Amino acid sequence: MRSSGSGKSGGRGNYRGAGNDRDQKQGQGRPRKPRPEERRYDVGPGASQGGPKSGRGASARGGAKGGPRQSEQRGGRTAPARSREYEARAEERNRARYAGKKDVKLPKTFPGAEQEGERLQKVLARAGYGSRRACEELIDQARVEVDGEIVTEQGLRVDPEKAEIKVDGLTVATQSYQFFSLNKPAGVVSTMEDPEGRQCLGDYVTNRETRLFHVGRLDTETEGVILLTNHGELAHRLTHPKYGVRKTYLAHIVGPIPRDLGKRLKDGIQLEDGYARADHFRVVEQTGKNYLVEVTLHEGRKHIVRRMLAEAGFPVDKLVRTAFGPITLGDQKSGWLRRLSNTEVGMLMQEVDL
């Protein structure tokens, strides 16, 4: 039998055993190298001082040189590491942000600014002359005047209720006024309401928040331009004989007609309520005995065109008003309501000295 104490016969089972000669020599010499399962790889604040300085630990730290500093403990929490360059830039930004900061200015809409009025470009923009920038360009071009004086500088404050503002010589409707043109169809009554339930002008503006009223009247069977607005003074002047606003009509009559018909209408036709005179007359179209004639006059008496032509011997089959002052029918379809442009409103006001 082999002895258990022999060095060659002990086998690997006795190599790490207690009392082994190699273990005793290992303990007496330099510290043994730890086995892989005993190595430490943590590189955080809790890492040991004697931990490895290379290998996986160094890689986790970003490298032995030039890597970010390890995190620091702040108030019991782990704060991310920041480079000195980052902290220096942050300090420069803070210094530039707060160093020499001036007192905060009061807003332009300070209490009492309403009493001084509104900026002119804001008033023009609200009246529909484009954006505020576009209105500023109108002022720069010396196209705007306030109370008779041309404005040459920006920032002028005005009272929209009192100031007379004009653009290119045309008055600006600065208040919340509305102006519409309706191509009235035949059979519609020229009233905003009808107790008999007939179709009327009010049926075309039922969705308007502001109450509108018509400027003058058209016969029930007469078609064409009729104005609707909430500007009382303008409506009054447009229908007053003093201002003589012209209205143009196209009438269909049956001929033949004499050459002097236009002269007779211009000289005046005797009616039961006095003479009625046309300002202009011309034949627009002729097809056999059918004539389409244009009559322009400034009077506004009831059925005035129909009565004049009937008295001259030519009853009217169909009548259309194609223009009311500067407002023309154009290609506006029957029954359509359109909003007047700022230029059209200005021309209407110019027509009656507003």
C-alpha cells in the first residue's frame, strides 16, 4: 500500500488542504494573487483603495487618463460628475444673465393708456386695411391722414370715436360698422321683416349679430343692388335728395322707340307728383323690337323708372338696378350677399361728404 503522506501520492485533493506545505510557504511570502471570483470591479464611491487600477475597473472609469471624474456625494445623493470646463461655461452664462440687469420696464398698456387712444396702425388693421405691418407701410408712404394732416411718423395714438382718418383721401370706417351689397332677386320685399310672411331682405342676414337696415328700397319685382348697413348717418345721406346719389338701371322695353326718347327723359317727364328727369340714357342692346336700355337718375321716388318710361309710352317688362353710386352689381349672382371693400366704403362716404 501507498503511504498517504507521500508528496507524489497525495493527489490534488491534498493541495489546498490544511497544513499543506505550499500553503504555508504562500502565506509567509508575498500576498497571493486573488482568484477571478475574488476580484473587485466596483469603481463607485464605495470602491476600496486597494482595488485594481486597470482592466475592467479602469474601463468603467472612462480610462486612466482624461476620463470624467468620479461622482461625488452631495447631501446623501449621488450627483453626476461635471468637468471643470462645463462649470466654467455655466458660471459665465449666469454672470452674463444677471450682471448689470436693468429695472423691468412697465408694459405699454399701463393703466390710463386707453384714455390716450390706440395706435393708428392698430386702428387701420381692425378696419380691414391688412396686417399692422401693412398699415405701417401705408403710414410710411404718407397715404394716411388724421384730422386733415398727413401722418409721417409711426406710433401716433388716435381716438377712433372722434378722429377723422383717411387713406388715399377716403374716409376709414373705424367703428364696428358693417356694409353689404345684396343682389336682390325679384319677388323679395324690401323690408327687414314682413308680417305677411313673404320673403324679405332680413332673410338674407339672419346670421348677423349686428342689426342691419336697408338703404332705400327696390320694388318687389325689381332686381339688383340694394345696400345693407348699420351706419345710420351714411344710410340717411345716401337716400337724401340733397346729395343726389345716382342710381343706374337696365330696363327691358318693347319698341320701336323714337330717337328723341333719351332727350325727353332728360328734359323731364310730367308725373302726378311732379317732373322727373333722367341724368343719362342709352340703348344697350336691340333684338328686333326688344330693347335693353340704361337709365341713370339721382331721384329716389317710388317706382320712378317704371313710371317715367310708362308715361313716355314704353311699359317696363323687367327692371334691374346695376349700380348704387360707386357700388356696381358686376358679376354678383342673384341672391348673393357680399361685404363691401374698404375702398368701396370710402367712396360711398366721399359721395355724401362723410
